[in-house]
Amino acid sequence: MKTMLATMKKKNSGIPKEVLPMFEGIIHKYESSGLPSLPPECEKEFYSAMEEHLTQDQRYGLFAIAGGCKGTGADKSRRAFAKEHAHLPLGERLALFTKTFDRGGRVLNEDNTITVNFACTHGYYKRVREKKPFNPTSTLQTYFDCCAGGRLYELEQALDIKLRIKSVDISPLNENPANSVVFTFVVVA
């Protein structure tokens, strides 16, 4: 949450300055609790405030910059992949990326968007598949909006392109827990 707050404070973040004290207060409240790290309740309160006080486009912009699952150790191999395959058309690079990195469900559409059918292997959906109860620490939509930032990040690195989050669609658990989320990204450059 501290990284998200730092991103919100940046001049070009598009976040109204008048809401920043509220987010700072949330962080401060949990920092002053004496715990060694911010508890899950902080994330839940922070994300709830984001949903209430920021537009979807503002949230998507923040998650594109500071979304989940970044820095997972694959950055070097993604950049090498991008450099090695830069000569290929985008559709071919995406297909090769999908095969090489075992990232199924990534498709370049005719309207210059990329659709990612995502099977979450941790957190909420993993526990549903295992038939274990789980209450996400944040709202489910915001949880996967943040996750979209991670998928955007990996695609931008591996394909050497610029993307924007267009939509995050979540299937009801009882319908499709195996490929539960569909991210759509617009190819910007």
C-alpha cells in the first residue's frame, strides 16, 4: 500500500490532491499499530477507499504503474525475449510468448486489443478450487484490477509494447473457477 500511495502522490498520477490525506491516514493508522508490516485490513480499507473515491480509469492507471505480481524474477528473461523476437509481428510474438512462458489464454484481437484468460493460481480462486473458505482481504474486483497491472507489466516487457487496461471481467465462481478472469488490454504503441 505504501508503493500505491507513493504512486498516487506523483504529479502525473491523475489523483486529486484533496483525497491523498485520506489514503495517508489509512497507512498511518496501521503503521502506528506497532505491527512489523501492514496487516490485510489495511489493504481492504485502502482498496475500499480507492473504489469509493477514485474512478475506474484512475484505478486502472494506478494499477498499470504499481499493480500486483511485479518483480517476480522473470524480468530479465522477458526483456531478453523481447529483444530476440523484436523482428516478429505482434501476433507472432504474443503466440510465441504464450508458448515459451507457458502463459495460455493470450490472444491478439482484430481491434488491436489483447485478451488474457487468466487462471489465478493463488489467493481467492485457488482456495475455491480446493474447496477451502477464503475471504479476500480486499474487494474481489479491486483485487483483480490490481492483478491486471501485473499481467500488463509482463506483456509490456516481453512484447516491448505499451498497453492500457480496458476491462477486467470476473466470472462467478460457480461458473468458471479454472479460467476465472478475463483481462482486456488496448495496444497503445
